[in-house]
Amino acid sequence: MAAESTPQPAISEPGTASRRRSKGRRRKAPSTGRKALHAAAWTAAGVVVLGGSGAGYLYFKLNGNLHSVDINQALGADRPSKADNGSENILVLGSDTRSGTNKKLGGGADDGSARSDTAMIVHVYRGHQRASVVSIPRDTLVDRPRCTDTKGTAHPAASGVMFNEAYSTGGAACAVKTVESLTGIRMDHYLEVDFQGFQKLIDDLGGVRVTTTKDIDDRQSHLKLQAGTHTLNGEQALGLVRTRHGVGDGSDLGRIQLQQAFVKALIDQVKHVGVLTNPKKLYDLADTATKAVTTDSDLGSVNSLIDFAGGLKGIGSSRMTMVTMPVRYDPANPNRVLIAEAKAQLVWNALKNDRPIPGSATQGTATGEAKGVVSAG
């Protein structure tokens, strides 16, 4: 089946002329309100860095906010080897637990479950001055390996299932196992953020400034914006990263581009917000960030998270490359995508060897590098 490119995102990159892109095939949008959030996880770590020195006396309070899972214990030794080139790989997931406040935000029934509808692999290059981010579409059909969750329950392998089912089946450990099976790359760390934490973090930051190149009107995400520059509050930001029906071809691939663009704006916002002169704002951000994230056990303390995030301080949005895993539409079901294996292998080889992702990896597939970037400030 011939692959098609995704439509031009609705968010512009400052100083970059809009690029014309051919329209992707319009796919029937799923009826469910399940939406992934991965945008805040990277920034949450950065916020902790900002709050590290000023909130030292509140260490135990902040430390008590953190939740961690022991990925290493659950997965054991049957994993790819750690890279020895100075790079790091972090799996970042969004969680939309259907309980409490998240029931309203997620738009689903309160069944007590949690789902991850989008994931991104963050590869931090040696020297920690650059990063590449690879988004994995939730609708990708994969072969899920046998895995054991952090409670010790074993889950059998499954073929031809949606990627996001790995998390709903066995939580963080099974999601990591699936990603490592697909890529052959060991995930050094794990970060997870939920709806409520994302929304509150944006509000605590005072909003995030974005510029849209076209009107957005999505009744399902409850977002309506005219083309132009806006400072989005938490609710609006949540609507933006959930939007798929109001822009482009209505597919998950177009929504991923919006999410990637918003991540860059969020990172820039954190770098420029003046929290160090405002102790209350500093504490509010650190408190929200530590409550918002679930980490692997190696990052399960404030000190560890501060050290980790400190290594990311030199990576601004201009030093981040963001792509979507090369996929093609499933001929049997236009609502699903399949991994474009040869192209995807170019991506994984680049990350394994700590090299830039070649442009040829996404050419001629249903995905491509996100061109729309939002500005902060």
C-alpha cells in the first residue's frame, strides 16, 4: 500500500516559513475519548531542577510526592545491553487513569484502569547537549512480548495488538518490555505523567504561549482557537494535545505533531519563567511536578530526579529533533498503522550508535518530522 504523508501541523515554528505538505488519507477517528499526554513529563523534570536549591528545606515533602516502579526488578536480565557511548534513552508515557478528577479530563468511564495512548522515546546524546524524540503512535499494531509486571504477574505474548495495550495489560514494565523488543534499545529510565498533573503544571507555569496557523475547533477535546498567538491555560493546553478532529486529517499522526510542537513550547517556557525570584511559585511548580510524575526506581527520589534533570538543562527546543516512528497504514484497517520495518530500523540504528536520525528514515512513509513548533514567552 502506498504510504502517504501527514498534513501540515496547525502550529507554526517562529522564523520558519510554512511548508506545504500533501494531505494524508483521512481516517475514521475512534469514538473513544482516550487521549495520551506525554508533553509534561520532560518538562516536569526540568521544573524540579529549577526548584532544587530553593526548595531544599521541603525535601521530605517533595520526596513523599514521588511514585516509582522497579522496572529492572520486573524485567530481569533478558533485556538489551546498556549503551556504553555516554547516551541515555528514556521512555516517556502519558497516563489517563479513569478515576477521580481524571475521569472528567479523560472523558471516559470510571473503570479504575489506566491507559497510555502515546509514547515517546527520548534519546539524549553523549554530552547531553542534544536530543532526539521518537513518538510511537498508539494505533500501531505490534507483537507484544511476554512480560511480567511490577506486581510479579506474568502476561503472555500477543500478536497483532495495538501498542498502547502493552501498558493497559501490564503497566510500565510491559510497556518498557514492548519498546525494547521493537527497538532493540535498552530504556535507561521511565517517566509517566497523567491528565491532572499536566493541566495543573501548565496553570502553575502561568500558561504556555503558542501560535496557531489555522483555526482549531474540536468539539471532542473542547478546544476552539482562532489562528494567531495565544497563552493557553491548563485546560486549553490539555485540549490542544488531545486535538485530532479539529485539524489535519483527523488521524493520530496529525495529533502527535501537535503534541511534539507543544513539548518544545513547554520546554522553552520552563527555561524562561522567572521562578527563582518567586519562592511560592517555585514551590508550587516543584510540588506539582513531583506529584505529576511516576518514575523508574532509579529516579525515585528528589535528589536522583534533580541530578537526572540537571543533565538535561543544556537541551533547548532548538537542539531537539522530533520524529514519529515510520509507519504505514494497515491495508486491512485504515484506523491502524503498521511499522515500516526497514525505515524504522534506520531510526533504531541511529539511536543505538548515538547518531542523528537520517531524513531518509521518514521519507516515503505515513509519518515525517514535526514541522510545527510553538514558541514560549
